[in-house]
Amino acid sequence: MRYGILVLICFAVTLLSCKKDDDGGIVEVPPSLLSDVAPEDDEKIREFLNTHFYNYEEFKNPPEGFDYKIVIDTIAGENANKEPMMEDAKTITFDVSSSHLGLSAGEENIKHTLYYIEARKGGGGSPTYADSTLVRYQGYLLDGTQFDESQDFSWTSISRIVARGFADGYAQMSAGTSDQIVENGDGTYNINNSGIGLVIMPSGMAYFNRSPSGLIPAYSILMFQIELGLYVENTDHDNDGIPSIQEDLNSNEYLNDDNTDVDMESSLTGLLPNYRDPDDDGDGVLTRDEIIIENGEITFPDSDGDGVPDYLDPDSN
């Protein structure tokens, strides 16, 4: 088996798996537990990384005309002496709760491990998971099935990404720089010092029990190659003056569970986590008008001295 790899962004719609009962009716199958699936996924990922290699030799010593695409093959036969991907893979662990995936199981802070390889380090800095990024990508299942591709660079951000591990993956990489953009003459362009890497995420950091397309079954481990071109440092998705990365109030590297005025919102008006809400406390005063920005520095007044800054305190006015 030999295939090239890159990344994906797609949207999930199915919440529960179903099957027919003996009478021909539909029976809802409750989702598996995160605590059961996470270690199973980790075992599968580690087995894959230990039995496959990528074209690391070409990345170390690029031949003339090399396209800087990651290519994976099985360690066997004439490739029996190749270094397994596990030797280059690095890991980072995240806490995932059932509520993050819209599940009612009540599981909290289940450890999930994301694996990544930075095949070519970019010439620029590294984005956070909350920053908007310019990427090219291609996505695969572990069996080599391709589910999506972006052949040209496109801007994406955490507000558009359902597979959480995608943003957590590119946050481990270095981007390119704008002075290395090269026009191809056909409306496309390359970034000569872009970062190129591989990310493999467990299903709990992807779509878990949902199946967003016929190509991605429930409980799928996803594998991405990401070419990271540029990024917007301190992206502010709602333009409220506070970078989105600073709106992760519980510091769990997940922005959608930080919603100060959730009790005032409804499904009719829309639930807006703080990084997408220009009025974080729902008091009718814009967040931008309840903070102070001077020389690029942000301070957070607390008018009533209760320990809660005004922009998060609806009783401060």
C-alpha cells in the first residue's frame, strides 16, 4: 500500500448510530464511552506508526524536483529496514469530555493522545489552535481512504472546524512567511518555507460516533497531512478586542465550552461561546466597551470589585 497524505474540514450531521431490530424497526444504539474508545484508538494508532514509514529520507535530502508531499508505505519486503514513523512521531495529550461531542454520558476529562510528525519545519512562527490559518490539506483514514482535499491554500479557523484535532495539530507546527510566497502564473501560489506535517488523531478528537460522510465511518481515526502557509497571530473571531486564545477561560484548549451568558441565550437566538460573542456577559454593553486597550495591551476593569471583570459580569453596570 502506498499513498500520499494531506487534510480535511467537513461538517458532521449524524449524532447517533442506528440499526434495524429483528422486526425491521430502527433501534438507536447509544454511543460508546470515550473512556473505552480512547485506549483502543491509541493502540491502533501506535500499531500503524510502528508498521509504516514515510519518505523521511527525501525530506532530509530533497532530490531535484521534490514536491514535498508525505508518502507512506508499509515496512515490509524491500522496505523492511526503514525507520517506523513512531521514531519521528511526537505526542500531545488533551482532555476530552462527552459534552464537547454533544454526548450525555457525563464523562469528564478523558485523556486523548494526538500524534504528529513535522516533516519540514516552517520558516515562521507557530499559530495557536485559536488562530486563523492558511493551509493546504488532504485527509485519509488509516486504511488509505481519502475523504477530502484542498489542492490550493485556503483560510480556515477554529469556528469552521468540527474535527478538533485539526487545529490542535497545526498548532504544533511552524508556518511559512509572507515574503516566501511565489506566484505560479495560473492563479495559484506556493509558499517556499511553509511547514509540512502529519497529524493522526483519535476519534474522540474528530467525529467520534458521528459519520459526517459516507467516507468517514463512526469512530474513525483521522490522518491529515497539513501544509501550513501563514496564520493570523492573536486572531479575534468576534472583533471584541480580546484575542480568541484569551477567551479560553478554563484553559482546557477547547473554546466552545466557554460561554459566560449561556443562561441568557437560547437555541432560537443562538448559543455563542465567548470567542464568537461580541457581548460576552449579555448585559447589552459590548465587550470592547468594557475593556481598555492601550498600546496593544488589554486591561480588564472590575467596577464593583467582586473579582469578576466587567466584560464577564452582567451586574457590573
